[in-house]
Amino acid sequence: MKQLSVLLTLGASPAFAASGPFFSLGNTNFVVLIAFFLFVGLLIYMGVPKKLMGLLDARAAQIKSDLDEARALREEAKSVLASYERKQKEVAEQTDRIISTAKEEAMAAAEQAKADLKAAIARRLAAAEDQIASAEASAVREVRERAVQLAVAAAGDVLARQMTAEAAKSSIDAAIDQVDAKLH
């Protein structure tokens, strides 16, 4: 029943009504349908679907290889990134070590400079004290020498006033005897 209703519905269409019976060569729709089936048959005979499937398979394989290559490149990029991050961390640690070493060396150099400055100040202070002591000793020596010179001069003046010719002669003789006694 269904088939009959479908055929009647198709038969009642305006295209079929205008062209006559469907299965005749006078019906253009039938001729087009036959030409279509012959064309599809020719395409199948020539192997066009196989070629299309081959092209599609080749394209799918190319896409798969591109995806695999992209995955490999992604993994390589991840490993390179990890390597660079490790290197960056190592460089940061090395920089921190260099900075701490430089700070320690700077502190040691500052301490050494302080010690050297203290030693230089101590040496200069000692040299200044030595110069002062030397100048003081020199001044004391000069004062003594001057005092001795003045005492000798004063003694000479006193002796010259008190001394008579007879006393001078006896004093000279006593000095000669004393020198003679000490030398022999």
C-alpha cells in the first residue's frame, strides 16, 4: 500500500505529468537519470573513487606526519625551554655566589685597608715621636754643650781674675805631673 501511494504521489508530480511515461526515452528526466548512472559507472570503472581515496589517504598521512612532527617539535621546544630555565637558574645561582664573594672580598679589603691605615698611622706616630725625642735630645745636648761652654768661659774668667803668675805656674806644673802620671 505504501508503495502504491508513493508511486501515485510521484506520478502526480507536475514534472511527470508534463512529460508522459517515466520509463520512455522521450522523458528527459529518465534520460538524465540514465546519463547520471552511466557517468557514475564510468567514474567507478576508471577507478576515480580509488584515486580519490588514495589522495585522501595520502592527505591524511601527510596531516598525521605533520602532527607527529609538530608534537616532536613541541617536545623538543619543551626540553629546550627546560634546559634554558635550568641554565637561567644556574646563572642566577652563580651570580648570587659571585655577588656574595665580591661582598666578602670587599669587606676583607675594607678590613685590610683599615688595618693598613692603623699601621701607617702607628708608624707615622712612632716616627713623629722619634723625631720629637731626637729633637728633644738634640736640644738637651745643645743646652748642655752651651752650659759647659758658658761654665768653662765663666771658670776661665774667674780663674783669670784670681790667678797670679806664681799660682798659674804651680797649677801648670801640677797638671803636667798629673798627665805624666796617667800616661805612664
